[in-house]
Amino acid sequence: ALFLVHALVRPCAVVASDINPSWEKGVVRNIQEFKTMADCCGPQIAAALSDPKTKSAIDALNAVDLRDQVGSYRVIVSNETPQL
């Protein structure tokens, strides 16, 4: 319910810290950013996603809370590959 209040009525501080930043940017901006990323790094992204160890690391990173910088760092250093 608080997410709806935050989105439709007025900002709620308790909710603002829990929202994925991509959600707040909106669909159009997310698509623009994804296109730019694919244009600049398409081959590197394909290599990372096709490597099983790197794909596993990316999945583990996606499972970590966006606000958990220590957890993200631990996943990255524990799963270093040339693609990362």
C-alpha cells in the first residue's frame, strides 16, 4: 500500500529507499540506456552471458539487494572472470 501512496500521492521516505532505481526512471529511459549499453558493449555482454561462470556470477549479483554494496563486492570478487 505504501508503494502506491509513494507512486501516486506523495513520496514516502520509508519506501523511497526500497525502490529499484530502474523503476523510477520509467520504461523509455530504461530502453534508451539499454540500447546505449548494447551499442557500446554488445560483444562483451554476449561473451559474459554465454560464459557459464560469468552468467552464474551475474545471477548471484542480481540476487543481492541493490543497496548492499558489501554483498555486491563480495559476489564480484568471489566470482572474478575475464568477462567481469
